[in-house]
Amino acid sequence: MVADPVNSVHLKYASLGVLVLQTTSLVLTMRYSRTLKEDGPRYLASSAVVSAEVLKMFACSVLVLMENNFSLQGMKRLMKEQVVKKPMETLKLAVPAGIYTLQNNLLYVALSNLDAATYQVTYQLKILTTALFSVSMLGRRLSLFQWLSLLLLMAGVTLVQWPTDSEGNTEEQKVLTAGSRFVGVMAVLMACISSGFAGVYFEKILKETKQSVWVRNIQLGLFSFVFGFVGMMVYDGHGVWQAGMFQGYNFVTWVVVVLQAVGGLVVAVVIKYADNILKGFATSLSIIASTLISYFLLEDFNPTG
Ligand code: C5P
């Protein structure tokens, strides 16, 4: 995608805005989909990860086609030149693909074991891991003031989301055993490290080369699909053979899959036109925004000291 500087600034803020909306709705819908009581088996999380990858690759292919003025020939030529004839460049994407696949599966583990609020609090640690990887891998320098802002942001968001004794949380938490919470928290902590590393690695690749962000995403998606598929067959192979990959899917499952795929596209644009640290601020903003909406509009949230 070639964008002039003015367009880039628009894309930067528009993508950050969309990311705020997408993050808020994905967390809530995913948690809802994992707790929804329905007859029959619950959908396989590993299968939802694979479905989202397929959808993302399809969307990226349409975007590459658009970049080539809807010429299939042009697209074929581009893919041959940039993907097939540059195996080493393509192979570089296997690293973030493997890590993101693990992370996307961990997310389901976390939200199957933790309530949405606790999950959000713990996942904010990725702001710090991202900053640390940005400094070590991209050579970015942060002033003392910026480091303090990051710490303050993390502490602030954590406090805003800290589970209180209000009914909703305690009732739900009573049901969750300590063991299950431990599994959930460990899954989030691993996801924080993976999110920081994979995000910065992808940013490095995007900013050091001139390839289209959508071609890069197709390269990423190819590996993610393979890893995700192997993961699904290893962990849920038995279930897949018995009842198929799409067992237990319902409307909410498809909403989660679409939101996950849209998230991947938005994250790629944010990483290209802004950076991973700003991305952290945007997702935090989504928590603060939903808290404010809860308090002023929905009136279902009473802030404590
Ligand atoms: O929480 P975090 O921001 O690290 O999540 C990033 C998400 O975006 C992951 O689900 C990852 O699979 C997705 N992604 C993507 N394409 C990219 C970069 C990230 O689909 N180029």
C-alpha cells in the first residue's frame, strides 16, 4: 500500500481507533462464547484459530488484488516474485507465525479460565514487554519520562480494571477454582511475552523492507495456517475426526472468528503506520473507554476508591 504522508497520518489514527473497538468487542464476545451454555459440544478453540487465519488470508488476497487494479495476472506475478522467488524472505515470517499461533490458542485458554476483567488486567503487562522488545530489537530509545508514562499507564489501567467485590465478579469467581485461575494467568503471562516479541519482530520486517503489508500478511498467514492446523490435529485431532472441524460452531463463534480476523488486519496496519507501543496505548484506551461508558451511560459500574 503506497500512502502519502497525510494519508499515513489518517491511516495511523483511523487504525488505532478501529483497534480500540475491535479489542473491546473481541474480549467480551470471546468470553461470552466460551461460557455460553448450549446443547451439544462446545466449539474447538484450535479450530476457530485456523478459521480466522483462512479468513484473514482471503481478505489479504482481495486487498492485494485491489492494489493490482483487480488484475489477476498482476497479482499472480507479484506473488510469484515476492513470495515464491524469495523463499528466505518468506521464511522469516515463520517465526512470528509460530508465536502468534501459540498466542492465539493461549488467549482461548485464558478466557476459558479467567473472567474478562482479570484477563484484561493481566494482559496489560504486554505494554512493558513490547517496550522492552522495541528497545532491544529496534534500538528505540525511550526517555525516563516515557518509561514513567508506560509504568503509570500500566498501573492505572490495572487499577481501573482490578476486580472489585461487586456481585458479577464474585459470583463468577467463586465458580472458578484456584487451579483454573492459575492456568489462566500463566496463559496470559506467556501471551504477554509472545505479543511483545512477535509484534516487534513483525514491525522490524515491515519497516525494513518495502513489501506491501498485505503480501507480508499472506506470508504470515500461510505459516500460521500450517502451524494452527497441525496444532488442531495434535490437540483436538480425535474430536475433529469424530465430529468435524466445525462442531459446536454457532453464530457467536463466527462473530469471534470474524473479529479475530479483522483484528489481525488492523494490527498489521497499526504496526505499519504507527508502532507497537502506540498500539499498547490504544488497547488500554479501550478499557478506559468501556469503563467510562459503563459509568456514565450504562450506569452499571460504581468506581471504588
Ligand atoms: O495482543 P496482540 O496485539 O499481540 O495480538 C495481535 C493479534 O494480531 C494476534 O491475534 C495475531 O495473530 C494478529 N496479527 C495478525 N497479523 C499481523 C500481526 C498480528 O493477524 N500482521
